[in-house]
Amino acid sequence: MKYNPKYKDQWSFDALCRFVKVRGHLLQSPVESFLSVPLLRRGEAASVTLSQVQISCLLANAFFCTFPHRNTTSSTAEYHRYPSINFTSLLGQWSERKKEKLRAVLHYFHVMTEEKTKSEGLVTFERRCVRDSDLVNWGSCKEKMNKLYVSSHGTIETEGTGLLQVDFASSWIGGGVLGSGLVQEEILFLMNPELIVSRLFTEKLADNECLIVTGSQQFSSYSGFGDSFEWAGPHEDVLRRDKWARLQRQIVAIDALHFKQRRDQYNMISVRRELNKAFCGFKRHDHDKPDIATGKWGCGAFNGDPQLKATIQLMAAAAAGRGLAFFTFRDEELELGLRRTHHLLVEEGVTVGEKPLFRLLEDFCAAQQASGGSHVDLFHFIWTNIGPSRSQL
């Protein structure tokens, strides 16, 4: 509290107190010296590389809430466009969700404060921006659909090992990881706590930006989702390291639009934005060529249409020249529909823009808006307009 005296009567650490009384864990703050960490500012392509020990030191400070200028989102505050980093929200107002989160966080610190188990590799955080001149002209893109693997079983972080793994991100990186949020992004950050440090220096993402993290370590396993989430014990990472001593895990954070009403997404302004955001994350660079592991991006609390989001990601992956591994999270109907639709697009030689998927999305959005509130099924719409004589979805 001596770092933040004005919050003495506002902050509560009851969740931490109750947890430690039950678990009996002891935290030791690692000591590591380094120059001040540069900021990844909006509109600037840049990267930050930190050692895993440096990250643990920064996160220990975040745990003990020692960043005094990061406690307000007031528009006049110096860091008002950056996510919170102090753990105050996680350490107060006890809940079962926070208990499981704290189990993951304290396990991470336990590993990193033991000489025998702490990791000493590097992790790179890279902010990427796609300029207007580099964006795809979706209406005339000649790229055909690339390869697709789709399954209703498996997860991005497990079966997608070795691929570019998509973080269904908030534009405020990490989302509700330090609060009560427990969906895909928050769980990813809890299993790979080194990702949390990105909140210290990553300004809110713009529509043409993403964050790529290379080398983060998975420390824990889990089960469940949301209220059913549970920390399931330690995870031993057996990935190889590259020449920079980074684990060969690459995660891309791309934020989907949040639609208050599901019908709000059926317009080409939103479709173009999502295509550009996905392309920003999927765009190939010389040093990262793996295919993409993804799923129902923005289809939970953000109200995205799974069929539309899957089609958008297919198009963005095609434009980026990458294959797609799509995990539907036990949605067998989506698995079947996506597989059949992709097969049709490949068989008919459909391209992203010329023949005629982008144009078809324009027609689909118009049909959706003209439907009077009744839902139009995108996969059926594609089938009807491209291959009506073949079969029915």
C-alpha cells in the first residue's frame, strides 16, 4: 500500500488472504535488473524481447501492485489507453473463479522462484500494423481456398501445438484475466502467465493491428470453461527452443468486433473490418510460416455468427497463403457444415474475391437485412448460389 496510499480505503485483498490461508503458499519476489521496458504504442510496429526471469520479476511487481501510475482509466491519465497491470481486481472480492485463477498464478510463481525449475529463455512481444496500402482488395483477390482441417474435438493450445495459435483477444490485451473473465483469452493467459506482462506495455489494439507473442511457456493445465473452469495441475512444456532460446510457440492476439445485437454484424463495413483484422494476424512473414490454429473467434459473448466468422477466417488465411486448423469446440453441426462448404469452394475453384465469395457475402448481408429478423444460414446460402445441383447442406 505504500506505493499506492490513496487507494488504502478502496482496495481489498480478501480473496488473496482467504486463498493463502487455505493453500499456505509463500511468494518470493525475484530480483532482476534491466532497463525500462519500451512501450508498444498504437500505430507503431515494434517488438520487445524479455527473458523469462525478467517477466517473472515484472509480474511479481504486478502481483504486489507496485505500478503506481496504472490504477486509473481516466481519460486524463498517462496510461489511459493501456490495460490494467496491478493485480488489485484479482486479489479482492473472493469468488470460486478467482480461487482457480490464483491457483494457476501462484503455481507459475512457485516454478519461477525455484532454482531447479525456473526457465531462463526469452519471449518476444511484437506489435504488427497493416497499412492501408498493404490491405487486401477483397473484391478482386484471386487467391483460392487453402487447405483446411476441421474438428469438433481438441483445442487450439493442445492439438494446435506448432501452429500459429489464435488468441480470441480483447482490444485491451488479456481481457478480463485480472478480473472475473474466464473465456478463451483469459484461460490462455492463465495457462501461459507470461502473456499477462504484455498488459504492462501494449496500448489498446487498433483495427489494423495485432500482437504476436513468440516463446511463452505453458505452466498449467485446466479443465472446464467459465464457471466450470478449474486449474488441473502443472504442465511440463517439452517444446524445442529456437536460436533465440524462445520456445517454439507463437500466439497471435486479434480482437473481434463486439456486437450488442447479433444482427448488427451483417453489413460489409463489419465484414471488411473482420477480414482486415484476421489478415493482419495471419499475414505471412519470412520467419513465421506455420498454418493457423483457430476456432469460433468472437462467437461467444461478442455475439459473432460462427459460420460467418469461419468463412472470414478461411478468406483471410487464403489471402495470407496459410492453411487453417479450425476447432469448433464440440459443435458438430458447424464442423460438418464448414467441411462441406470448404469442399464445395475448392471443387468449384472459388477465389476470395473474383469468383465470387466476397461478392456472395455482400449478397448474404443484403439478404440477412431483408429477412425481417429471421436468420439466413450462410453455408446454405453459399451452397444455393454456387452449387445448387450437387446436394443440400
